[in-house]
Amino acid sequence: MHVVLMIVAALGFFALIMASIALHEIGHLVPAKLFGVKVTQYFVGFGKNVWSMRRGGTEYGIKALPLGGYVRLIGMYPPERPGTLETKSPLARWADEAREIEYEEISAADDGRLFYQKAWWQKVIVMACGPLMNLFLAFCIFGAINALHGQYRPQLVAEAVSECVIPVGTQRACTASDPVSPAKQAGMKVGDRIVSFNGTPVAQWADLTELIRRNRGDQARVVVERAGHQVALQSVHTIVTGVRDPLDPSKTIEAGFLGVTPEYRQMKGGLGVTADDMWLQTKQSLTALATFPVKVWNVAADLVTGQQREANGPISIVGASRAAGEIAGAHDLSTGDKIASWFAMLGSVNLFVCLLNVVPLPPLDGGHIAGALYEAIKRAVYRALGRPDPGHVDTARMLPVSYLVGGFLAVAGIVLVLADVISPVKIF
């Protein structure tokens, strides 16, 4: 029964990710239809057709490989510019060859319905509504978790006081050679509520953490509330040591260390709390995106050499679904905590998909948005200078970048899926 629950939870999570992708594509489909763009296909998945139907000039369906989806908008590229093949650059000839394939299904009756012909702001809306759909889903998921279940959040109450300073990532007991932790030297006790740090009042744990880390090895004066009275602890110096980077847990940074572990309490919250949570996750996700190529390379290297995978490294849809199954099968979580954790992972996936798609490189949505904005700016500059309208920006010239980015994402996806099958990340 336990194994069956894990399998059902993993498959259910995978199905909801695919539903999120389907909604992402609906985010493109609906405004495209509203603006009169010719849309010939809306599919979830890739490969051979499993099922399809045609309605309103658009074919809707599901394909055999459920690892994505797409909406086919006709007329993404403007017509070929005048000139002979001999006088055109290799890049222009490459763009024209791709353009010919698309224009085989375009007729005179489609004039006015082609994507490139639409106003720049309409093109931005069509391409932006896909990632915005994922952002909306993430906000709804995290908002529901905060409102109905709550999340465990660190309090300004000491649950444990470190006896010594042990390097981050090291699992062992204190030894005589380890320095005594500053919190222990200061006389902090379990149950103390921290009121201020170096004269600065603190309202939440994140504020205290930032003050401690920035303090590095300087003097620290801590005031706590103990048995209803405020007590000024003995003045000490924080210690500079390696701590986890809050934006990238796989990295260690040098920062001040006090040596106190907070108490965690389950707390509900509203829209403001949800927005704060998502802002922190957004910063963490952007850091992950910036280091994504390097981390994919590290996953591939670890897979080839047989090394253990980095616990905080990237995973595929398969790995995320497997982790969701592990959450469902965890013995030390209540049913409510399992459900909340399960949906929190789904919310995180949607937020990451949103941020990935707004990267301003084709073939991602952000690349098309950047092209539309560039066209608007270029035309505005030409008008201001009294020059003739330069026309539509030829986004077909960016095909080499599209192939490069698309190829990398395809290879990265294959690497991560293989790693998640052969050497999966364990969360419990």
C-alpha cells in the first residue's frame, strides 16, 4: 500500500505538471485568438498524435511524448527581404530557407492574421501570457497553502544553542579543538526570544540572520527576552565561517556566525506573506537559472564518474515527480504536511517555468517579447528622427540562437532525466 501511494502521488504530480504546461499554452492561445492571429495547432506533448480534434481552424490534441507542449502561431517571421541569394549573407539565406517552410501554408487570405503583422504590444501580450499563467498558478498554490494550512516559519526564539563552531556540511560532535560558539559565550539559553542585535530591533528571523551575517567577526551585543524580562547578554564577537548561501544552498559563503537555531512554528498567512515568499523564491530561482548550464554539466560529470549527486542540484520533471512520491510516502510527516509540501513543490515548478520562459533568448517566450520590444523601440526612434519606417524586425535572423538554446535545453533535459532515473536525488 505504501509503494502504491508513492507511485500514485508521483504520477499525479506528473499529470499536474503537464496540466500546468497545457495552461501555459492556453495563456498563448487565448490572446492570440482574441487578436486574430491564425493558430493552426494546440498540442500537449511531442511526437506522434495520440488524440486530436479540429475546431475553429485549430487542431487540438495530445501527443505521445508528454514532456512539453506548443501552440503553432502562423506568420512568426516577416516576408523575405528583396535581394538575390548571391548578394545575401549566409545568415540571411538561412533565415530565408526557414521562412520558405513556414510560408508554404500561408495564403493571401491570411493577410492581417499573421503574427508578425500584429502591433508590438499585442505580440508582447500573446507571448507574455504563457509565463504569466504559470506565475498565476504558483501564486494561487502558495496562497492556498498559506491560507489553509500554513507553513513552518522560523521564530525569534532559540530552540537550540550550538556548543561550538563546526564547518558547514560536517556531521560530527564538538571536539576540544572546536571554538565555542558566540551564542554559548554570550550566555544565550534555549527559550530566549531575541529582541535586538547591536541595538537594531528585529521583527523576524530573516532580519536577524542578515544582521549576523553582515556583522562577520565584529562585536555583537544581543538583547533577549527571558521570563518576561529583557536581558542584555554578554558582549561577544561573531565568528567568520562558511555558511549556506541563502540564494544557492549548494554554495558556501563566508559570513558571520552566532550559533543559535530558531524554533519553527506552523503559521498561516495572507496575500502579503505569499508575495514575500514568492519574491524570495524568485531570487533563488534566478540564481539557479544563472548557474543552470554549469550545474547541468556537473550532473553529467557526476553521472559519468559515479559520484553522488548534489542534493540541491537541478532535476527534471521525472525527478520532481519522484520526489513528490517520496513526500507522499514519508513516515515523519502528517497528512496535512504531506499535501502542503506536495503542492508547494508544484508551485515551485510553475514559478521556475515562468522565469525560464522569460529569459530574453529565442525560442523562449522572452526572446519573442524582446524582439517585439526591439521593434517598437526601433520604429519609435526612426519616427523621432524623421526617417522612413524600418518595418518589422526580422526575427528569423535569430534562428542560430534559437537552435543553440533549443539544443542546449534538449540535451539538458535528456541528461537530467537520465540522472533522475539512474542516480535520483533523495529528499528523505
